Amino acid sequence: MKLKASLGCLRSAILAGLSAACLAGCEVFNGPLSTFIIRSDFARDSYRLFRYTFIWDCIILLTVLVPMVLALFWLTPRTGPQEQEHVEGTSWLEAAWTITPALILISMAIPTIRLTFQNQPPTPPPGALRVRVIGHQWWWEFQYPEYHLTTPDELHIPAGRTVYFDLESADVIHGFWAPQLGGKRDAIPGHVNHIVLTPEKPGEYYGECTQYCGLSHANMRFRVYVDTPENFAAWVKQQQSAPATAAGNDPKVEAGAAVFAAAPCVTCHTIEGVSKGYIGPNLSHIGSHQTLAGSILSNTPENMAKWIRNPEEVKPGAQMPALGLDPVQIDYLVAYLESLK
């Protein structure tokens, strides 16, 4: 009866665990931050390493768990205290359970170290697109030295072309991670880390900061747009051009440009041909972005107004101050910023 009750408890625990895993399965395997959706060579290599390590973990678990269960439920005397036979130590067995784990650890360490160095070479591969990534509290800056352009929070890269990332930080340690494209790596003040990967499938992918970096760490996100080579070339051309506005057709846009010029915005933000601020994100083509405020809001006039009115309410600890504008001025400023395509 005791054995039957124990097996029943074990079966209930296993079923509960499987149920929890099934409920979480959609997010783990199919969610936007899933590492099981592979969209680059780096992600594929990381998944292979995970699978190899997981197989060894399962073998080790079974090697320990099966004898333990046998010892608890089948090999333990159940008729009261008994005289046990004294067994001397066995040298070959002791050597086996020392050497075997060491060999298993070495077999896992070698591919791990190889993958770590393979995906952060000191120099970019020939023909690679170089992107400088700078983490700020709490947003991401992406610079393209080859094309002389800068964009915040939304990273565009071409499918099929190797990309070489230089990872830096302007303040504290941040963690750069786009799960479907590859492993995470820290952005450290005063030091440059690297990631090299080749995106394989066009699409929109989520990224986030993985190192706690302050009050709005959870709000430090970004989007990666893997474009076809043709769409990427068109995006670069658009970003290199002066921002197009509807100023000639909309008086609100003209009024918004005047509000921007008179507000402290010009000291923090760059708009090509208008201002040369360097503290905050580049706003030259903000109207063409899909997201705002570190990719936590969709880029709509309502959200833009909400962000300008009270940044602290949207993102606690935001470095952007409330400008103290009245509703009409905010409406004009939103119309101007949304026109910057």
C-alpha cells in the first residue's frame, strides 16, 4: 500500500508538471521571445548546442533518478531493521564516477567555448554590414558607419548578409538580445563586445535588455526588421535623405516645427537640417517608425502626445523631462513629428 501511494504521488507530480509545461508551451515555443524559432545561423548554432547539452542532462538525470527510485521503492527492506552486509569500496567504480563526469563536462565545454569565440571575432568578416549598438538608459542607438546614419530602437538589417555588431554602453551595463536571431551579449561602458550573425528570413523580431540597468529596465526594448536586400537598400536611401514633411500643406505641421525649435527638444535631439542634439534619440525620420519610447508604444498620434505630455508616466525614470506644453502646443508638435518620414 505504501509503495502504491508513493507511486500515485509521483504520477500526480509528473502530470502537474506536464500540464504546466503545456500551458506555457505557446509562449516558450511560439512567442516573440522564443529561442526555438530560428532565424539566423547564430540562433541555429545556439539551438544545436542547447540540444546537445540537454541530451546529456537527461542522461545524467536518468542515471541518478532510476537507481534512487529503485533504492527507495524496491531495494529497501520493509520488514524492520536488518543486519546489513558490509561492502568495501571499489577502486574502479570510484574512478569511473570521477572520470566519466569530467569527460562529459569537457565534451560540453569544448563546443560551448568554440561557439562563444566563433560568434564574437575581433574583426568583421569580409563583406559584413557593421552596426554600432549603444545602450542608453533606457533606449538603444543603432549606428551604420558604412551609410553614415543613426536610428533609435528600430534596427534594420538585410537578410542573407552577415552583420557584425559592436556593442557598447553610454552609462551602465546593458544586455543586447534578440532571441530569434541569436544569443545575448552585454554592452559594457568603456568596452566593446561583438556579435556576428547572418539573418536568414525577412520579418519583424523582438529584442530587449537582459541586464538590470535601472528603474525602466523592463521598458528597454527594440525591434529588429530583417528586410529583403531590395527593401533594405530602399530603407537606407530614405534614412540618408532629408526628412520629408507635409509642412507646405498643413499649418499644424508648420506650427509644430516652431514649437520644436523653441522648446528644449533641440538641445537633446537631432533632426537633419533642423537641430544637432546628441543626448536623446535621433528624430529625423521618427514619423516612419513603428514604435515609440524604447519600443513600448505603437507610433500613433495619441501615444506620441501621451509620451510628450508626461514621459515619467509612460516610462518611470525616463531621462526625458516633461516640457510643460499646453494641449494645443502638444497637438502641433505631434503633427510635426509624425510628418517626419
